[in-house]
Amino acid sequence: MKTALTDRLGLDLPIVQAPMAGTSTPELAAAVSNAGALGSISIAAVDAVEGRRQIQALKALTTRPFNINVFCHAPTPPDPSRDRIWIDSLRPIFTGFGVAPPETLNEIYKSFLTDDAKMAVLLEERPAVVSFHFGLPQSDRIAALKAVDCILIASATTPDEGRQAQAAGIDMVVAQGVEAGGHRGVFDPADDPRFATLPLTRLLARELDVPVIAAGGIMDGAGIAAALALGAAGAQLGTAFVSCPESAANAAYRAALAGPRAERTRVSPVISGRPARGVENTFMQRADEALTAGYPYAYDLGKALNAAASLQGDDGYAPQWAGQAAPLSRALPAAELVSVLRREMREAIAGLPRP
């Protein structure tokens, strides 16, 4: 099971548990890391104080390497006119739940590009791995993190994004195919050719000098083995870990992954303002995607709508992020799931034809 990923990080397995904001927990990441893979959390959706608390909680649970993820989206300037159009388009839905929508939207998630407090936390806590989504940080931030021995990983959804990451000094690249659950890591959402995992992984593995980690639609050991056969140094799995008891997923989310709805996922910007794949829900079906406000302003409204719906027992407006292979989900403790993935991967590799 030795690859460039396992060698660089001292892992037993070439598996990364995706850093799912709002779903990954220190307990989940620690269980994965302790089982020999790379556990991850995201501090992108919390402030620096809470981010430090989560990192320290994770440190208390494992001495193995783990990954801390941040978002590097270009900050969106306020656009009250655009926000008003989005608010008014959803007003009838709010009214149906007996509440009024907020009349202004806030930038609820600060980009790592401008978050000096979060940068300071990373420099002081020095996690083994720091990963970036939605783009790349400034060169001085990359240099500063490398200076304290953080290994840097960035998501790429196109060959060009992979080239940009390597040129910037990133140590490893996640090839995120369109099959992947959660937010697309695309640098510019207006220009997304939506590469699938298989061709993207192969293209990046052939072209880049840094290790490539395949992500998107990988749920079991056979998928991991396929990624390795394409030249990847490992595979990143997100949806596979959502149903673990250590995750923060609620009962409705777990039920969605365990039922027939998991067979229908969709990429849509309506929940947050950026394209993201999740189990298709009422929000995606009713909202006009063309009117969506910018990220993360749209997320402010989406959260308010979900809160109103949830009070009425309606989970049709909740973000239930999931990849296209979600029906393969298994509700196992994280360490047990890693063990199963190890066995499946070895069986798949042993079954490959030999030249």
C-alpha cells in the first residue's frame, strides 16, 4: 500500500477522508487517522477561535497526521441589488412556512485569502497538512505554511488548475471530478468544463510532478484501486464517511443516503451560491438557479430557509451533500470502514490481470 502519499505522510493506506465543512468532526478525523489513513476537518465555515478549538480537540485524539481545510474563494463584493432579486424569488417559499425572509444578506464565510486570524492559527498549530478549496492562497501564505513544515494540498477540477497549483508550490493535488459530493472546488464557477474523475485523474497524473489524489464517486476499495491504476497516489472519500456515527450528519441526512433518494444527486448553486452536488431536494427543484445570489451571501438565505422549513418538519431545503455513488454508502464506525476499505482495496488489486 505504499505510494507517494503514504510515504510523504507516514500513512498505512492511500486514503484521505474528505474535509467536509459542517459534517467532518475531530472525532471522525481522529478515528480515520488512527486507523492509518488521513483524517480531515474543515475550519472554513467557522471563525479562527472555533477553528483553533477544533484543531486542538483533534490533536487531543490522535498523534497521527491530519488535514485542516480552508476555502480560498475570491471575496465577492456586496451586491444588494442581486441579493434583493434572490430574496424576492424565494419570498413565497418563506411565506409558505409562515415566516418572512431576511431583507439583507451577510458574508457569513470569510475567505482564507483575507482571514489573517485563521492564518495565524494555522501557523501556531502547525497541522501536518493544510488543504485549499476554491482556489489558491497568496504566495506569501504558501511560503509561510511551508516554512512551518505544513504539507499543502489543493483541489483542482481542471488540468489548468492542477498546473496552477503545482506552479504555486503546492505539494499534492486533489483531482476533484464532477461526480464528487459537496462544493465544486472550481477556481471560477463561471468557467467549469466539469471534468469527470477518471479523465481528470489520468490527465493530472501524467502531467504533474506532484502526487495526485483522486476524488469523486469513490466509495469502496475497488474505487480506490481504480484510482491507483490511473496513476493516483491515493483517493479522497467524502460521502463514504458521512454515515459514520462520528460525523455530524443529522438523522434526515443519514436517511437520505440510506434510501432511494441517494440515487439522484445534482450539482446546483441554489443552496450556497456556488455549484455543489447533493441529494436532489425541494430547494433545488423550486428555486430559479439563474437568480442565485453570490457566495456566501446566498448561503445566508439558504440557511434561513432551511431553519424555517425544519421547524415545520421539512428537510427539503437542507444541504445533504453527496456524490454520485452515494447508494454505496455504509453506516459503519470510521475505523471499521477504513478496515473494510483496506480489505476491499487489496482484493481488487489482487484481482487485476497481470501482464
